[in-house]
Amino acid sequence: MAKAEGEIIIKKYANRRLYNTGTSTYVTLDDLAKMVKKGEDFTVQDAKSGDDITHSVLTQIIFEQEGKTNNTLLPISFLRQLIGYYGDQMQMVVPSFLEHSMKAFTEQQVQMREQVTRAFGETPLTKNLQAPMQLMEEQVKRNTEMFHQAMQMFSPFMAPKPMQDEKRTEAKDIDELKEQLRNLQNKLDKL
């Protein structure tokens, strides 16, 4: 199959090799991860059947990335929650919510970078990371509250105890983020 306009077709063969039809070269999952980071759009197709298997290949890339580093993006509490939604009435709502949350997070990240850039030019390093850190914390809280509200709309009889456990877990996650930012600030101060 020829390359679609603006989109690259990757074919996956039975021997698990991936072939980029745009460049006529074999690629690896790491190459595909780099393409994603560059914003390149591609579709992965099963070479024999022609089925779109992009979702499973992207999931495989996430699995490998999570296994390569000690800095995972997906906390255990999130993974447990996500697994719990499979087969649940909320399964149809979760993908849309996650997509909107990631979009909002990306927009927030751009704003945060702009603020850090402005701040580094205006004041000493020790005062600069506080405002972006607060913005990120507020966005996480808003997204979490929005998610819980959406879940309660579809499941009004949700037990309040698990929500309290989730809030404790979220607070712990936020505390961990604060600690990481403090460590980063200390390293920058030493420079």
C-alpha cells in the first residue's frame, strides 16, 4: 500500500519486523517512539491482513518505555483504576476524558514553559519554579475533580471510601511531584 498523503504507513510482518513504507526502511519500536515525539503521524498495518494495529503497537511502545526507566509515567493507582473501567459502563467515557485531559495538560505545559522562560530572565532561580509548580498542581486537581464528577454522573452510587483513598493517593502523587521539583530546583541552584 502506498503512503497516504501526510500519513506514513508502517507495515508489521509476521516476524514482528516493522517496515516504513514512506522511507522504504525497516524500523524499530524506538524509531516509532521518536516519530511520535517529533509529531509524525503514522498508521501501523498488519502486512498480511491490512488491519489497523496502531493502537496495539503504541501500547507496546508505552509498555517498553515504562520498563526501560525507573521514572514511570503511569502510577500503579492509575493503572488499577484504568483496568477497573474495562467492561464497566464508564469504559465508553474514559477514552474521551483521557484525551481531553492530556490536551489540557499539554496546553498547561506550554504555559508553564513560557512562565519559566519569563521567570528565569527576570528573577533568581530560587523563586522561579514556585508559580509553574502551583499551576501544575491546580491543573491536576481540576482534572481529577472533573474526572470524579464525570464518574459520579454515570455511577451515582459510587462508594465514598474509595474516593477518599484515591484522594490520599493523588495527594501522595502531588507530594512526590513537589519533591521532584524541589530536587530539580536544588540542582539548578547548585549550577
